[in-house]
Amino acid sequence: MIDIFTLLTIIALVCYGKAGVIFLIASQYPPRLMRAMRCWALGVLMMGTDFGLLVLSDLGLIPESPALGSAVTLGVGGALLVFVAVQEIQERSYSKTALTVSVLLTAAMNAYVLYLGSAELRIVINSALSSMVTFLIAFALLRSAPQSGRSIYRVTGTLTVVVGLVWGIRSANPLFLHHPILSPLSDNWLQQVTFTVLLVGTGIMSLCFGLIFAEELNAELHQLASFDALTRIYNRRVFEDLAGEELARARIKREPVSLLMIDIDHFKQVNDRFGHVAGDVALHRIAEIMAGCLRRMDLFCRYGGEEFCALLPATPREEATAIAERLRVAAMETRLRYGETEIPLTVSVGVACIDQPPFDLTAIKQHADRALYTAKHTGRNRVAVAGYSGSPVRDP
């Protein structure tokens, strides 16, 4: 068996090396993941310093009391930063105040126990604190893991639970050890088990964390490639791919498919009068309104500029026209405030339906485009339906 001093030295060196590597590669990741990686790296660095202080104290290079008091505070603070990293990865909120208070309470508790001079109580309390923070990390990993990468979250969370249990067993050492642990460097079987599990467990967990970041990076790249950056709905390329699949299904099932082409009225005037930032706000708001009015099965995208497109599977012309009218009314009733100004927003909608072969996307787009042209050139803020003689218009 490796002696405790060597185990702690290895853990400290591994943590320093791991933190250095994470810091080096963090800048290559998108901002959200970069923040999470830097929190992770700083947390690992602090936990490595925790064990490093114990090693330096045993060598007589620094006084024992400051080393013992600072070590656990750094360890708990580092573990809380790992918790922050998990929250950042999943874009969840957390209380900086609560985390800061937790670290300060840990420092105060350690100072008080050192003042009392109870080595046994110090080990019990510090192990319990380490266990609780480790379980907090496990909880963050296991709850509501994303659909993509759910397995790696569960594996990492389960390993974290194991490490938390080991810390918990160490905190209860006076109940079953003939001679309770009085120092982090006490050499007994429980210390051997604790720090061996910590060394092996954190090593495997680091690999798992790396896989989590790789999975999140793939998801982010997919998001960037598939969704419009401003409105967070499908971009044109992805929409056309998915629409082609829907039309192929409709051809097999002989179901009607409808298409809505939606254009924001007088959008150039919004940009000219209020600025492009106001225009971006208007685009984002209209996209939210439209998405809220559509059904889960509908495909919705920003087709280009101020134009949007929605494909409605298994939807006949009459139902599609009613949905289009709902979109138009919802946009008209929106009160978009930009600063002190209220910006009026309306949309024109062209509706086309295809219910027999060929179920061709280009053809149905041409019909919807012609209907949109009619809506815009007969007054705007209205719905025009293709497929009728003269492309009749439904007035608001």
C-alpha cells in the first residue's frame, strides 16, 4: 500500500497538472463553456493546494495550524467552484452570496476548532463538509441532465456520489475505529481507502468531465449550425432539410401540408427610425410570438431578413388559414417597447397548401410567395391564400 504522505503528494501533483491543462485549452471553447472550464480548473487548483498544504506542513515547511485551517477551506471552496462549473455548463442559476458565505463559514469553523484544539472534532467536521459539497456536485450532475450526453452525466454523478460516501464514512470514523483519526496524514486503513478512492475517483471523474465538455461543445456547434443566432429558431438550411422529410412523409400518407410565408410590414422603417438594435429586438419578439402561436409539430424558421416561414404538417388549407390569421392578430396586438418608444408591429402572411402529388417544396414555396406578394400589395397586415381564383385576401 502507498503511504498517506505519498498519496497526498500524488493527488496534489495530479490536481496541479490537470488544472494547468484545463486552463490551456479553455480558451478554445465557446464563452459559456470557457467560463465553466475556468471555474473547473480553478476549483481543481484549489483542491490540489488543499493537499499540497498538508504535504508542506508534514515536511515542516509551513506551520501546522495555518496549513490545517487553510487546507480544508481551500478544498471546500474548490469543490464549490466545480459545482459552479456544472451549473454554468447547464446554464442554471446559483447564488454567489450563498457560496461565498459557505466558504467563510468553513474558514470560521476551522479556526474555532483549531482554537479548541480538538483534532478528532476537526477531522469529523471537515470530512462532513467535504461529503456535503461532494453530494452537492453529484446532485447538480444527476438532476435534469440534458437529453444529449445524459449517460455521461449519470456516470459522473454516480462516481461523485461514491466519493461523497467515502468522505461521509471518514467523518464517522470515531464510531468504528479503535483509534480515531487525529491528522490528515494518520496512516490507517480508512485513510488509505479515502485517499485512494479520491485519487482514482477524481481521475476517472476528470475524464468524464472532459467527455461532458466534448458533448456540450458538439451540442453548441450543432446549435450554431442549425439555429438562427438572433431569433433562436431554425435557419433556412435546416428548415428546408426537415421540410423535405415532412413532405416525403405527406406523400406516403397522402396528407395535406401547408406553408406560411410571413413578412414583417415596413421593417425597413423600424431600422431607419429606431436603429438596427431596435430592429433586432423586433425580429426576436416576432419570432417569439409566432413560435408561441404555432403547434409543436410545426416547423418554423427565419427564412431571411425579416421573413419567416412555417411548414404545417397534416394541415388543410382552411386550418392553415386560421393559424395564419392567429399569427397576424397576435403580431398586431403586440406592444413592443424600445426605450420610451412603442414600436407598432404587423405582419403579412401568404398561405399555400398542397394535398396531392407532387409534394414539392419549391412549388409550394412559389405559391406561398405569390400569396405573400398579394397580401403586401393589397394593404399589408393581412392574410392571402393561394389556390383560389384571384388569390383572395382576408382583411383584418
